[in-house]
Amino acid sequence: MSRPEPHLSIVRDSADAPALPLTSTELEQVVYEGEVVDEPGTDIEPARRLPARIVGRVVAVQPSPRTVAVARTAVVISQGWHSWLARAWDAATMGVYRRQIKTAEAMGDQAVLAEWVERKERATAQRHARLMDLPQLALGVVKFTGIGLAGVLLILLLLSIAVWATGVGGFTAVWAWIGSVIRLVLGIVAFLWPALMVSLPIVVLAAAWREGRRRGNMPGWLATAADADMDITIDETTIARALGALRIPQITAYLKEGHPLQFLTTARRDGRGTHAVVRLPIGVTADKIGTRRADLATGLYRLAKEVWPTTGSEEGILDLWVADKGALAEGAGPYPLLVEGVVDVFKGVPFGKTLRGDPILAPLMERNTLTGGMPGQGKSSADRVIMLGGNLDPTAELRIWVPDANFDFEAFRPRCSRYVMGAEDEKIEEILWDLRELHAEVQVRGELLVKHQEPAVTRALANAGVGLHPLICLLEEAHVAIQHKEFGEEIAQLLVDIVRLGRKRAIHVIVSTQAPTKDSIPRDVTRNCSNGIAFSVGDHVANDALLGQGAYKAGHRATTLIPGVDRGTALVKGFSGERSDIVQVYFTSLARGNDEVTPIIERGMAEIARRGTGVPGRVRPTPQIEASRDLLDDLDAVMGEEMVPVADLPALLAAHAPRWAPYKTMTGKFLRERLADLGVRVPSTGNRYPVSPELIREALAQRVAGDGDAG
């Protein structure tokens, strides 16, 4: 235990006074006339000489460590007794109701005042009813005891008769045996009674000490360095003191007047921490507290990431969750399917843990996901966790597009039916073609749902092998592809159509970006992503793009996440019944020598091999090929009255004739060349090469006329 420092002051009268040797080990306080040259608490160098004239000497008394320990123990025990008495008095006098009524009166909130007055009256009536029932209860206890004793005596009498009648023993044998048992019990009690009387005070003192440690605070004159490392109890008093330390004028004035803060939900255990809901004084918003999260954490003796103040049901209601000290240090813990296990994507995939420590799943089917946040905060790691879950469902097909030189998803390459990585123009164009193919598949799946008379894909339908298996797609760094000067506009439009129509068709799209703004991500994409994952973002615009319109104003703010400090922590929407959840995301390492991703991919591949189905989407069954199709007839069928860019027509043709293989691989350039062979000129207006439906129909008419002349 650390030793409290003695108080030591030194003064001197004049420079020509005689020198005096002074050592700090003497534990003496030397008193001089004149000015003070050292303040209390300043270290005194051994054998320091000061020219001064001694006018007095006072010995500084320093208690021994044993005395300090006894004093600290006595103070803690007394604080424990005080806590018990205060709680008993509070319960007897309904102190909670009185304080809340006083608070409501001070705040001028008539609705809350009426509510607490009604609660107090109801509690008073219930207590009065219980008191009136006590005589009846006591009479019932007497009756029950009497009946019980009579029953026992009757049983003993019957046993005595039975023993006597069977000749096993005399009539009094049972009573003698019962008497022996009673004497034995009384002997044991008499033997243990002294030990019980000695131990009972010790147990009571130990309980009081424990209560004092939990409720009390050590006085400064007995505090030691070891107390700084001890945790404090997070209760209403601690929270009020921390809020007062923020020095917000309205809170300071409110507490100075002696009004207690109104706790709508008193501080109580909640998972790995403590939860409380506080109505703040008039003029203070919960947002104002949230912006000073780090300052509030210091008052609660916590790290900033261990304190989460959010807005409750009103602007002036603070919803506060405080983690136990060090409880969040381990993050979400290891990925739960690191060694074994498979996934059914229709039930969701493991994603992370809430701050309270509850595991949470990311729902996929009939959903789309938008992930965003500042660089380096865990966005790609979160996407990787979702895709790992999809990998462990052997019926799911994976497609990943990364328009950047990025190693984060290379381990998924053997598991994907489509995988593109790179920022070159040809890579972006490859992504465009894959999205065109996916767009066509959306239409095909819609026709299959109509055929099977189902509004959405179910697990049974997905297992039927009719082409409606789960399809999970990830467009990482989506803003790079969407903002591409040549292909970006079409990529954006394809994404809008896919996320809008694909969700009921077992197609889940993850759109991941650093900057979820209207310029980088189309608004119709953000509006159709019911799952939102927001790591630390810079402003309310990005926050609402990820978490939904109005999220920032409602207090669901990823802007409060601190870059670096809250790495791996995100606000998510759509994962549970809550408007948002704060989640620590599972982390899976890709580092050389600690690669956790590749073994999981290999396990998913092994499960697919065991079933003998092949990687979903990689090897497709041979489609039923039609004998022939007429290109001009099909173009006439899919085109309306307006010109259509040639790049849009292959997807329309593939949707119109899904079993015609040439349309699946057709490019805009090939279609232009083929139309030129058929006599249809496609101009390069605006570099979009619009195809005129009138020219198509003229070509058809000329061909029909030519066939008639030939006949």
C-alpha cells in the first residue's frame, strides 16, 4: 500500500541567517519566519541547506501502513452501513418517488409530475393494503403451523401403531427415535452455536465492506495510488457527477439548486456494462452530451470507446450505455465459424457482437447492403465477414468485383463464379459486362418465380435446382466504378435496377464505398439497401446515406465513432428490431503466417465437393439452345419508339430470349457490326451509338419485300 506523503513547509527570514542541514527522512517540519519557499507536496532534497533562522520545530506525524489499512477498512465498512441504512430509509419513505416529483416540479414538466404523483399514490395504496393484510397473513401462518404440527403428530401416532402392531418394536419406539434425532440436532446446534455467534459478525462486516466498496468513495486523506486503478460503480450518483463535470451551464445550475437528475431508467446491468436513461435539464440536448463523449468518459473513468451516449425518444433524453472497464478490449472475439460449421444464408450470416456482448447476424435474403466509412476503419473486413458466411453455404454463388488493386478478397477467387480485381479500363468494362449479365439474370429469375407461382425465393425453391439458388454479389470500392468517365453511368443504372428488383429473387448485393454521397452512389441504390453498415464517417450526409434519412437527427450517428479508436465498430441498421445497433465486427486475418480466411474458403470448397455439385454458377448446365433466332425481329420486340444506346440492347435481348446463348455474350460493338451487315446504320452520337427503332423496322420491311420479290 502506498504511504500518504507528510505535509512539509519551509519558510526563511533573511539571506544572512545561519545554514541548517535538513533531510527529508527526519519527517520533521521546520518552521521559519519569513516567506514560504516550498509549498506542501514539493519534494525536499536530502541534506539541503537553507540560510535561515529557526523559530520553531513541528514533528510531522505519518501514520504507519497498518494504521492506514485499519482506517481505510473502518471507513469502507461505515460507508457500507450507511448505504444499507440509506436504501432502507429510501424504501420506507418512498424516497425515489419524492425525488422524481421534486425533479419534475423543478423542470416544470406537468405530464411527468402527474405521472410520478400517480405512481406514488398507487405505491402508497399498495403498501397500505399489504399492511392491512398482515393480521390475516399472521393468522394464516398460525393456522398453517398448527395444522402442520397436528399432521406430523398424527403421522407419528400412525407409525407407532404400525410398529407395535407388526411386532417390530414397542409403541413408544418411534417416539424414542424421534427424541434421539431431536437431541442430536440440538447437540449439533449447541456445538456450532459459538462458532456461529463468532462468524456472524464477521460475515456482516464482510458484507458491509463489500457494500462500502461498491457504493462508497475513499476520502482523499486515505486515498492511495492503488485506488487510481480500481473501477468505480456506475450508478445514478456517478453518472450525475460525470455530467456535472462537463460544466454545461444548465446542468451545473440545475445540480447546484439541489435538484436530482431524473432517471427514466435507473442504472442497471446490461450485458457487458450498465445502461441508464436520463432526462436532461431544460436547454440541454442529448446531442450536446454526445459531442463531448471523451469528456464524459473521463468522468466515468472509462475510455471513450467504452461510453456511448445517444439520443433517446426525445431530444432532451440521454440514452447512456457504459461498458465495464476493459470489457470491449477483446472486440467481438474470434469468428465463430473459424474451425467448423456451415451457414444457411436464408437465416443470416455471423457478423459480430453488440456492445452488450450479444452475437448478431447479418440478414441477407430479400435484402441489399450498403457499407461505408472512412478508410482503415473496418469496411472491407466487414464485407469479408459477410462473404465468408456466404462461402459456407454450399448452395450460394459468390461474385466479387474490386475496381482497385486490392488484396483483401484474393482468397475468394477459387470460390467465386465471377471475380474481377483491378482499376484499369478493361477491368471496369469487365465489371460492366458482368453487371449486364446479372441484370439479365434478374429478369430470368423473375420469370421463374412466375412459373413456380412464388412471390419470393424460399429455401425449398433454392434447393430445387431450377436456377434460383442464392446469389451474393459484392462491389467493393463502388464509387471507383460508378464514377468511371466511360462506363460509370451505365454501371450506376444497372446497379439501381439490380438492387431494386433482385432482392426477392435471392440476389443480395453489397455496395461498399468510402464516400456514400449522391455523386458516388445513386440515391436509388441507397434507398433500396435495407441493411446499412456505417463505420466512422465525416458528416451527417454520409451518415444518413448509410443509416437512412433522418438517422442523424434521431441520434443514430456514426459521426461519433472516433477514427482509429473505434476501428472495427460500426452502427448498423436492419439487422435487428432496433433502429440501429452498435456492433463490433468479427475480424478475420489475411496476414501471411496468420491467414484465417483461406482455410475457411477451403472448408467451403470441401463441402461443395462433398456434395458433388461444383462451385455454384461456375459450371452451368447446358442451356436448351433454340434452333435459330432473328436478330431484327427480336430488336423490334424489345425496342419501343425511342432510340436506345447500343450498349443497352444486349441485356434486353438476353432477357427477351434467355435460352439463346449468343445474346448472353453479345457486346455492343459486336451488335453494331452485325447491324451494319444487315444494313442498319448506327451513328456515334454522343459516343452512345443510339439505335433507331425506325431503321430496324425499315430493314425488316425491306427484307420482307425482298422475300416477296424473290418468291
